[in-house]
Amino acid sequence: MKSSFNSRTATRVKDGRVQPKNRKRPTGHDGYVIDRESAGRGYQHVITKEDLRAFIEIIPEWYRFSERLERIVLARPSEDLDGMHEFFHREETGAIHLHAWSSDLWTEMSPSYFVEHQRILERLGVVHDRREENVICYFNLPQARAFTLLHVFLHELGHHFDRIHQKHRSSSKGEDYAEKFANERFDQLFPHYISAFGDPSRSSK
């Protein structure tokens, strides 16, 4: 999914000479945009553009991690994904997609996924119910917002940072790197998150 950008039509004049247009630098290298797709019936976005901007403000070295990030999309629902990183090979830029949630915010997790994220879920105060085949997590909106920003978004940002610093286009350090990136910054950012958004573990709505 790509954005349309207005192309520059006028050339620069320097020292009395018309300068050639730079057609080699993709516009995605000059900053990112935040887009929002319709969540659709039965789903909702758990964060807003304003939430995302406020969260970005508390991320140390954001300018470095977001290098060549073309867009962040509050995306339509995905059956299998909380978020996704997309890499555009020709432009060598990337995009992060944060998918809409089911309106009731109840989420089924595999036992392995729950165990991997149990520390974070408990820190956020998420109530859960273990069953034979899965674990049902009963998020409220502040908890869903916190999980999306403090884990899903940071995980995909880790993928982006990893991907743009690889010498070979087809290589990356993968899920382990992105998960470590997110987990380390969860602990670092959580106190600042509470100051900006409130403590999700103490929220009843």
C-alpha cells in the first residue's frame, strides 16, 4: 500500500544556473505520514493518530529508528496479525501497519503466544482465562491501546530498524530481534507511558 505524493515540478536555481531535478531520492526518505483505514463493522481502532504522535514523543532516538519509515497505517482488521512491517525494495523505505481489533476487545491467544507475552499482559492488568486450546484475554480499551503502542508498534519498529540496516535486501534478523527490541523498550518506556496516558492496569474502562 503506497501513498501518492505531489511531485515537484519546478527546478532550483543556484548561482544563476538551473539545477537538475533529483529523481533518485524517494520521497519516503523525507519523513513519514500517518494514515487511517476504516476499521469496518464489528471492529475498532484502539489507538488514534493523536495517540500515536504522543507515544512517538516519548521514544528516545525516534529520529534514528524511524529513518526511511514512509508511513504508519491504522489498518483494517487482519485475521492473523496484530501488526505488520512492509518493506519497499525499490525505494528502500518501510511502512508499519497496526490492525483494528474486534469491537469487544476479547482476544484469543495460543498458549505459546500468551506465555511469551504474559509478563507484559500482567503488567498491563489484562484479565485472562486459560482454556485447553487457547487463552482468552479480556482487554479493555486502555489496555488494548497500551499493548498496541508498547508492544505491537515497537515490535514492528524493531523490524523496520533491522531491515533498513541490512546490507542485503533479502536479509533480516527476524522475529527474535524485533521481539527483543520491543521488550527492552517496554521496560524503558512504561513509566513515561503512564505519565502520558495513565496506568492501564488501574483502568476499568
